[in-house]
Amino acid sequence: MMCREVADLIEPIAAGELEPTPDVRGHFETCPSCALMLATARRLEAALVAHQPPPIPDRFVAAVLHRVRRERWRMERNVDLIFNVAIFVALLIVVGGVLALVDVSGVVSASSDAWVGLSAMGTQVARQIAPAINTYIAAAGLLLTALGMWWWAERIPYH
């Protein structure tokens, strides 16, 4: 038996995970180098068994999991942002392509006619909702407060 064949067996034998065959045992008896490596590995195994690892702090696992979740959330948020920007750019390209295919002067005149109609309708709607404007202001304030609280709650790290 050769030293290189026995070298891979030294650690499992020293750990007690593998029982040496008679050939391997004979090699250790005749080769001082391999016998020294086996003795050193056995001393190292004994030292490792004698020393217990330090206890894990109570919040260590929770802190590591929290950090992994936070980093995953940040990564997903960045991917979502990039996706939304790409969709917006694609939409702009499609709209630009449609406008290029259509007669631009016709589109401009149609949009100006639509704007005039919307402004007239807006004036009429404004006259009708004027008495209830305080309700709308209060509702907008409530909505902004709720959105602000939601934004603030999302910024708080998990505990």
C-alpha cells in the first residue's frame, strides 16, 4: 500500500468513522511518516472533542434571519423599481410609435378639442362640488395622513 492511498483515510480513521483494514494498519506500522500523521490527527480530534464550542447568543439566529429578510426585501424592491421603469419606457416608446404612424396634426387638433371639452366639463363639475369642498379637503387630509403613516411603518426595521 502507498502513502498517497492511505492519506485520504487518516482523518476518518482518527475520528473513529472508519476502521482500518489489515493492509492499512500494516502500512501505518511500517511507515513512520503516515504513523506520525495518524497520531497528529488523533491528538487533534481529541482536542476538538475536549473543547466545546461557545454557546450561541440568544438573539443571534433571529438577528441573522432578520438581516437576510431585509436584504432580500431590498433586492426585490430594486428589481420591482427597475421593472416599473422599463415598463414606463416601453409605454413611452409605444405611444411615440403610434404618434409617428398617425398624422400628428390630426392628433394635435383632436387633443386640443378634447382639452377644451374637458375644461368646460371641469368648470361645470367645479360649480356642482363647490358646496362640498370642505368634505373633499378633509378626505384628502385623511388620505395623506394614512399614506404618511403607512410610509413611516414601512421604514421601521423588523424586530
